[in-house]
Amino acid sequence: NFIKDQDMRIRARAAVSLYKYNQDRAFGLFWEMAHNPDSEVRLSAMEAVEKIEHPRTAMLLLKLTSDPDQRVKQQVFNAIGRLLEKPSEWLPNDIKERMVQVVNKIKIAEGWIG
């Protein structure tokens, strides 16, 4: 059972596949991984969930913008940027606007823009 695999990348990919059949269970796994104390697990969750076009994806990425690990924060920032660049009828405007605000706030807080 890949959902219980010790390798978090395999577990994250399994959750992406599970999404087609059970969205709630898949997002439950992503949220569990996003709360894991291991930053590698959080990175795996973020990399996998980005492939799913659903408002819950945006909400999970927004949650990870406050991650204490700079690598996770940078990857989340990049993932949000990619989501905002492509057409996204699945993404409600209020969430899209919140994503833009958070990205701008991160840019300033991290010194990525002056």
C-alpha cells in the first residue's frame, strides 16, 4: 500500500493518484504531511499537491507560506506563482486575490523585493 509507504515522496504521489477516487482522503493525507515536523515531508506534500487543480490546493499552499523552513517557503512561493500564471477557472477569485496578497507580503518580508 503506497499510501503507507515510508518514503514520503511515494506517499505523496499515491495521494495524488488517490485524489481521482477519494478527494477527501487525499487532501487529508496532504494536510497530515503539511503538518509533519520533517521539512522534507512538507516539501513532498507541496510538490505533489501542486499538481491538483482544486481550491483546497491553494488553501494548503497558503498554509505552507508560514513554514519555518526557508526551502519550503521558497517552493511554496514558486508553486503559487505557477498557479497564478496559468488560467485557473477552478480557483475562486477571492482565493486568487488572497494568494497574490500573500505572495507580495512574502516578497517584502523576505527581502525579495525592495
